[in-house]
Amino acid sequence: MMFNMTAGQFDLVYNSLSFTMASMMASTLFFWLRLGSVNEKYKSALTITGLVTFIASYHYYRIFNSWVEGYAFGATEDGTISDPTMTGQPFNDAYRYMDWLLTVPLLLTEIVMCMKLSEAEISSNSWKLGSAAALMIILGYPGELLIDSGLGMRWVYWALAMLPFLYIVYTLLVGLNAAANSEADAGIKSMLNTACLATVVSWCTYPVVYILPMLGLGGSNAVVGIQIGYCISDIISKCGVGFLIYNITIAKSQKGY
């Protein structure tokens, strides 16, 4: 759904999308250029870390272009720049959900692959967490289309998506706690627990941003709040957690684990 925007609102989203895209691109280059510094055992985890930010870079490029194409600026008679007008091109925010459908399961996989688990346990946990993440995204998307009307149903989709979300939170904080604590090195143990906690904390921002329209933020204000909120959440959960994964793989490689 498209709404009229002020120049200030347009620029806030424009700059947020641009900053997030640049963050994803820079993170991708860093992770992949540092692949040679980690042990072969952890190269897959760091490759996936870079893949997450690479996929996000592509989708933010598409979201950014869609935002720009949705609005046009024109000069007034006195030469000043007016607020943008809608061009008739729809803003396709579905790119964001397509991104999450790919990157969220990978985010969880990169964490599991850094833990002291057997190959069978890594595979099992990755499939369980990845499937729960995909279900969470699929359940949440229909409600995202409801901005100014049908907010009761938006609550329903939010509640449904929270079920697999809570399973993921439980698994990261409780289910995998034993694997993290089995690390002999206290520093690595702490970093693994921090990565799980940071993932959970950063992910908790998504359901908060999701309910902004249900808290009274409507129309263009809701769109701006949602776009900026998701940009912040993605930078923390993809770039921020990605650097935690990088530190874990480097530390384990240096100690020969």
C-alpha cells in the first residue's frame, strides 16, 4: 500500500535503505576476504556469514530501487523542491520477506556450525531451526500487507508467527546451551553465548516493529517507522552477529579447536 510522503519522510527511508545496503556490502567483502584466516573446519560457517550479507545486499538494492521508483520530485514555480508525489509504481516490500526467507535460516545455521556438535547434531539442529524460521516468515508476511485496515488480522498473523519464533528463542538460549558450555576455552564459551543472546535480542526488535501500526502509527508514519526499524534490526542481526561469528571462527582456528 502506497501513501503520500513528505520530503523528510522520503529521505529518512531513502538514507536508511542506502546505509543498510552499504553495511551489508562492506560486511560481505570483509567476511569473504578473511576466509583464508580461519581453519578449514570453520570456513563453511564464515562463508555462510558472508552469504547472508550478500543476499541482503541484493535485496536491499531492489528495495532501494523500488522506493525510488515509487515517488518522484518536482520543482514548484518558485524553484523550490516540493514533497514527492506517487508515480503509480508500487513499492515492493516483499523483497524484504524474500530476503528473510533465505537469510534467517542461514543465520541460525552459521551459529550451529560454530558449536561443538557432531555432524549429525549440526544437520538436525540446522534443519529444525531453519524450518521454524521459514514458517515464522511465511506466517508473518500476510499481516505485513495490512497497514491501515484489518489490524485485527495483523495481530493474528503476529501471534501465529510468534510460535515458531519462541521455539527458536528457546533453542538458542536453552536447547543449545549445553553445546556452548561444553567449550573448554572460557573466552570461546562466552562468545558463543553472546552470539546466541545477540541473535535473540536483535530478533526481538522485529515483532516490536511489526506491531507499530497496531499501536496507533498509521499511513506514511507507519511505513517510515517499519522501514527504519527493519533496517536497524537487519544491520544488528546480520552484520553485528556476523562479526561475532567471525570472532568465534578466528578464536577457534588460532587455538586449533
